[in-house]
Amino acid sequence: MIALARKYRPKQFADLIVQTHVAAALRGAVAAGRVAHGYLFAGPRGVGKTTAARILAMALNCERRDAAGVAGEPCGACESCTRIWTGAANLDVVELDAASNRGVDDARDLRERAMYAASAEGRHKVYIVDEAHMLTREAWNALLKILEEPPRGVVFVFATTEPQKIAQSAAPILSRLQRFDFRRIGPHAITDRLKQVLAAEGLGADDDALRLIAKSADGGMRDGLSILDQVLSFGAGPVTAQRVRDVLGLIPDEMYGDLLRLVAERDAKAVFPLVERLVDAGADLGEFVAGAGEVLRAVLLVGLEGTPEGLTEGMLALIERYRSLLPPPDVVRLLAVLSEMETQLRTGGSARLAVELLLLRWAMMGRTVELEAVIRALGGEPGMRPGKGDAPAVLRDAAVRSAAHPSPAVSPAVPPAVPPPEKGPLSLDRLRALWPRIVEDARVKSPLLGALLQTTEIAEVDGTTLAIRLLDTNPVHLEGLERQRDAVAQVVARYTAEPIRIRLEGAARGDRHAARPARMTEEGVRADRLTALRARDPSLNTAIEALDLELLE
């Protein structure tokens, strides 16, 4: 019995799924007689690279080309097309696997065989080299001359999943080949093709089952057909989603539903039983985390009025249930935590501990609150201080629903990047006028550095030395600036036409017998900055005091 991936392999350019840009170019080249002597087909596995090379060989040697009414298309049914399509022995079409024929001797043999003419007048010799990135540098060098001046009627097609390796080991080859990049095949296209194959076979399948197969195929049509073949051999009757999960060992949707619940309800104690169930079921924890990321992405997409693809009906129902409890800002923060822990999850010694830590961080993470919405809910204008008990019931109810005594995080706006400065002379008046901008530039580079420079002014310019005076008498600030002296020089140098040096002045500098101050920490500076922020923004201070919020960085 022929495997589905072979039985339903395309026979014409028009049958190539998604790769219409490649099909149109190759069909036009055959019809116009402008076929190149060398091609490079690059793209993921199972998307049609070798198949397109075979169809090109069929079109060049077809006995009844254009019989279908489309110029450049092979008939797909003549003896020549049939032999090429089935991979039977053929004098004019040779397929090689570079993984096992990668040496210089193999390349020389290929070069010598290419010098012989085709078996008949008007035919072409086509050499299809699969996994071309496996060829050695010496093998590419042996092929370089014949690719530059090939014999008449000879066409080389190199297929690879890693074109960057060819660029590294044989860059001159690329300029002698026409390159076509094959695209990944989306889940909708794979699902539609699977339905066509099942209809041709007289078989049935649930839509959810086909979606799971398309998702597991990961962009490869060949992989999708191979998985379908595997599932069909598992049992009789229509293909169901449960059968696909059993064959592929997929994690049930219910597990991800439990994950969404514990995150939405901040149920940290449910983390350990969930991971225990996964371990007992023999699930791959890495696969579970990857699936959790996809589920959260789908929640984010739905929350932003988008439509996720490739999900089962059960999973879509779960996402709809929890979308209101997981607004987009919170989901973005959850995904950011996942991104931060990706390396630890992949390389850590204990996968179970890493997954438990990730889920605990998700479950314990605070919820964001829009400051404008808080002020509006308080019923006051910015700058007005509401009395105790003025918060409306809807706001109190929302706080109860979010969790037991949550601590929402009010995120201050990120300062915009300072535009690139224009370099100029090192003059006192110019730098004093630019000092607020320089401080903001330092804040973008480092919040700690910006906070330190806020308490300074320019004292004088002496040659290429800039003297900076500390406005307060806090010795900790002076020590911090001493440590950041080089960073300050780099920031200021963006505005001057010549390198500068920094000299610091401050009352605490001359008191050498005073006790050494405590080491400055970023947490202390952050606390000072947040205090200053509350003092500058009365509306922010009002919201924090009225709702007992915690202001985070």
C-alpha cells in the first residue's frame, strides 16, 4: 500500500499548495524556453521542494506538454512523467541525497556524468540534489565550473532546509543559481488538503481531529499526510480528536483549561496538583509549556479582537470563558515571564521544578490597573482628593473578583527615547541649556543614572573637563556619581564635538574623615524616584491612597 504522502504528491505546478510564486515562475520559464541551468530551492521540510524539482523535470521531458491547456505544465500521465513522478530509474533525471553523497569524489562523479547528452533529442538531463547543505566545501568547489558553464540541456536543482550553511561554505555558488524560497504551509491549507485526501479515500474525520493534525504538522504538508496515515492505521471508523491525541501523545485541552483557571483566579495552590497530573500521565513538560504559550497567545489575540487559527472547538470555548478575566495587558506580562524563563526551562536541571516555578509566578502575578480608569471610577478630576468610602461599588466588586487582597501594579509610562543630538562646541552656556535633555537621555539609558543626575547642575567648563556640582549634601548620591563617572561622560559626549572628562563637586567630597556612607543600591534610588513621582502627580497620589495600591517600577 502506497503511503498517502507519496500517493497524493502533486503532479503539476498547479497542484503545489501555497507555493504559487514558485509554480508561476517555473511554469513560465518552461513555456518560454528560459529555464536556468541551476536552481536553489530553500525552505522548511515537507513544503514541496523536491516535489517542485520533480515537476520541473517532468515538464522539461514531458511527451505531451501543454496537453492540459496550460503552457509549461506537464501532462502527468505519459510514460516519462510517470517514471519521474514514481522515482523509477531514469537516464535523464537523477536524484541524489547529499547527506550520503557529500564528498569531493561524489561531486566529481556527478560532474563527469553531466557531460553526457540526454537520451533523446529535445530532452533535458535534470540532477536533483536533496539536502544540499550537507555537501562539503571541496564538493562545491568541484561543481563550481560546471555550474558556471554547464553543458547544453543540463539542469541542476539543489534543495535545502538550511541555505545559510551553503552561504557560509560555498558563497560563490549562490551567484550561479536562481533561488526560490518555499513558504511554510498554514493550518487552514493543510486542513483543506487533508479533507480532499480523505474524500478521495472515502474516509471521514472530525474537524477537531484535522485541526490537531494540521497543528502537529508544523507547516509541512508531507508531515500532515504522514500523521494522517499513522492515525488511520490506529483504528477503524472516522478519525476523532481523541484518537489523534492518543496516537501523538498530545496534552488534552482540559489541562490547559485548568491552567487558565488557576492563572485567572490566582489559585497558586492548584499548581502542584496540575504538574503532578502531567507527570503521572507521562506528558512532556516542555511540550506543555510550549502549548501554554500558544494558548496565552490565543487569549491575547482574542482580547485584541483577533481570530486564532488551528484551535479545536473545545479550546476556543475555554478561551472565550477566560478572556474577560485575563485582559491583554496581563497576558502580555505573563508571556514576558515565559520569555524570561525560556532558557531556564530549556537547559535547567529539573524540568518539573522550572515548570512549577513558572506556573507559580503566573498565579501570583499582580493585575494591572489603568490609572485613568481608576480616577474615573473614583468620580473625581485629576488633582482632586476623594473622601474615604467614595470608591463606587463596581470598583470594590472588581477588586474582590480579581483575587483575595490583590496588589495591582500601576505601571508609569515609559519615557520616550531622546532624539539623536547634534554635536557642538564644549561651552558652558550651551551645556547648561542642554542639561535637562542630557539628564533625560541618561534616564533612557539607565533609570539609576538619570535619577542621580537629577540632583546636579553644571558648575564650569575647563578645557575638555566638565565640572558637575551636586545640589544636595547626600554623600550616597556623590558616591553613586563617582561610580557612574564614565557613563556620564559617554552621555554628555553625544552632544560635544570632542571627548570630555567629568569632575564632580560636592560638599561631602571634602569631608574625608566622615564615616563612609552605606553602599548605594538601585532599590533605594528607585524608592526615591517613586516618591518624587507621587509628589509631582496629585492624581496618582490620590488613586494610590484611596485604593491602597502599590506603585511598582
